[in-house]
Amino acid sequence: MSVAPLPVRRPSAHEGSSLESSAAPGRILYINDRPSTLAAMARYNLKYPGNVVKTSKYSVLTFLPKNLFEQFRRVANFYFLIISLLQLTTKLSPTNPYSTVGPLLLVLIATMIKEAIEDKARHEADRQVNHELTLIYDAPVGWRSITWMQLQVGDLIKVDNNKPFPADLVLLASSAEDGQAQVETTSLDGESNLKTRFCPMTKAGPLQPTAFPSNMTGEIRCEAPNRRLYTFDGVLQLRAAGNEQDISLTIDNVVLRGMKLCNTEYIIGVVVAAGADSKLMLNTKATPSKFSRLDVIANRCILLVFSVLFAVCCLSTGLSLMWSHQRMRLNSTTYLSLLVASSILDVNTFASTFVTYLILYNNLVPISLYISLEVVKWYQAKKMENDPEMIDPVSGRAVLARTSNLNEDVGQIKYLFSDKTGTITKNEMVLKVISIDSVIYDSIPGLPRRKRSMKSAVDASFVKRPSQPNAAAVLAR
């Protein structure tokens, strides 16, 4: 079996010299032929990931270190960690060594539990998506169902009407005679209007479903996976009855993961990018650890409290050393075993006394501040999800708070930018008024109208001037 050389992706004029568009090997795959695809991967040292997607924030191994790192990014938590270490490792603490580490552990554990509950919901959503079913062609048995996570590049699959696409596919055949398919792209670009995709055109016309998979084989050479939603370059090489034909592929021949098939009974396509290589996942950022505005303000307030705490500790340390020095000169406090140096400006004595007062005054910073905010935000998120006034009356879907840390940011929105009608409106066109020969036919009170039905008004326009189509005639078409 001969393997054609891989194409080299050249940046177009409008793409400039970005790293994403730099010249690089693409990929090659064989339609419904996993062994040949694996051989090509080995030959060209390519890696095609499976169709498993992961949007969760933590794993079993990374949960503890990653969560602790995120928690100690908060100024107060890091402060109490330092205080706890000073209490446990030095003899300068005037209080019980465990008086700070206990509450700190309680705060950390409570936050961990909340994060674990939220990330468990993400894992469950990933599991549900990865275990969705689709039809794949298996030569011995024909069409059979497998989960999305079992799909591989090169697999031939069948997607029915109103079903989402499990991966990035090149359309091969459609139930429509003209080889077209209607797709919904709301999940990708927010647009509610349907897009049209086309099956590759051969010399005899669009490919027909009966041509696959028994009567035709082929391979696809295309560009490497990238984030560009509106471009695709590739070549489909078909083989049938000893004849070969090369067909150019563009984005019009590709459907992406995140799209949904509409108004088309079914399509047959081949997987060209799966899982992390799909354009949807390449444009999806990893779940970040976000700080809300309230967290930023809280950190600034804590820094202000630290400034006050530092000043109070310095003042207390200075007064303490002055008092101790005076008492020792009078020899009236020998029974106290005070830390007194020959000079008030002794650095070691000042530092040890400062640390003692720092530990003593540590409660000036509220240790329960962050855990109180966490509990309030979590409860607020649950109230939002169960609010009957925030349920879509059409789909019945309620609000889903994926990250309760950002609840209050929703109320901080000042400007909302929208590209066009249909993004935040229903995009439903309803005929309210029609004008025929300066006579308005409508159902709006207060406007002149003639008491006849809309149908009779349109019919009348055809009778009066059949050779000159007016607004009603055009509208009727």
C-alpha cells in the first residue's frame, strides 16, 4: 500500500506569519480503515488523540496540591499559614501552638469539599458526553452503536436528524438528493440561523449514501488541526472500480463538533479530528481558577489590615522593649525573665518580640472571612439554579452555575455587546401590517384598516394588477 506525501500548510495572505498558520505537516487518514490510518501515523510520526473530552478542573492525583495552591493564593490563607508555622516551630507564641492551625485546617477542608462537589459535576457532565451513542460502520456487522469516546480518526459514522456531531467530520453523503445538509451552529458562534454544508462533488454529482461504505474507499489529506472555525483545506481521494478521483475540500464540506444536524434525515461522514483536536475543544480554554471582583477587593482590604497590624506590632514591640529596659535598670522585675538586650535597638530582641506580638494580634485578620464568602456563594448558586423565574419556558432548562466563585460578577456587568439580531432575541419574524394601494391591513388598534381577511387582501392585489407584483405578491412568494 503506497502512502501519499503529506501536504504542507502554507499561510494565506490574510493569516500573516502567526505560529498557528506556519508551515507544518498536516494529517492523513484512510476512510473506515484503521490499520492503514495507524500505519500512516507511525510513518509520519503523527498522533491522533481519541474522542474523549475533559473539561473538569481536577483529577484524583492533582486535586490536593492544585487546590491547596489555589487556596494559598489568597492573602489571608497564606498569612495564617505563616502564623501557624511560627506557632508550631518556635517558642515565641504566647498562645496555644494549635490555636491557629486548627481553624485554618477547617477553612481549607471546607473549601476543598465545595470545590470537590463542583468538580464532580464537571466530571459527570464529561462522562455523559463521552458516553453518548453514535452509529459507526463495522465491516463484519454493518452499522452499530458505539460511544463517542470510542471514535477514532478515519471512522465512518452516521448522524441522524436533530443529533449533534460527535467530532469534526468531512461530509461524504447526505439523505438529501442534492447532497446538502442543514446544521445549527449556536453552540459554536451563537448564531441561530441554520448553515448549509455540502457533500463533495464528483464528476457524476454529489456522493450518494449507497456509495458508502461497500462500493467506495478513499483517503483524506488535510491541514493539521487548528482553531480557525471558518477555514479548512484538504483533498479527498476516492477509489471506486479501479478509478481514482481527487476532490478539493473546504469548510463547506466539513461539520464541526458542537454543531447539530437539522432538517436532514441523516448524513454519512468520516472523522478528521476527534477529542482535543476538534476545533471546538481547541477554542475551549482549560477551566481556570478565577478570582471574582469581590475576591480582589477582599485581598486589598486584607492588605490594608496587614498594614494596620504591622504598625500595631511595631508600636507594641517598641513600647515593650522600652518598658523592659527601664524595669531592668531599676532591678524591679528580675522574676519575669524578660528578653532584654543591652540596647533597645538590638535586632534579635526586636525581631523575637515583634513575632510574639504578631502571633498575639493575628486575630485582627478574620480567619473566617473566606469560608463565610464560600458558603454564601454556594448557597446563592443553588438559589439561582432553583429560581422558577430563571427557567426557559420553551426548553424547560434552568440556570446552571458551573462556578459559584463568580456569582457576584454577574451583577457587575455594565455593557452587553451583541453582534446582530438573533443572538439575544428570538429572531422570529411575524407579519403585523401589510399595505396594498395605500390601504393598511393590520391588527394593531389605532391604525386605519379595511375589514377583510389577509388572504382576501392578497387575492385582491393580484386581481387589480396581475402584471405588476406589489409588496403583497412578493411577500406571498
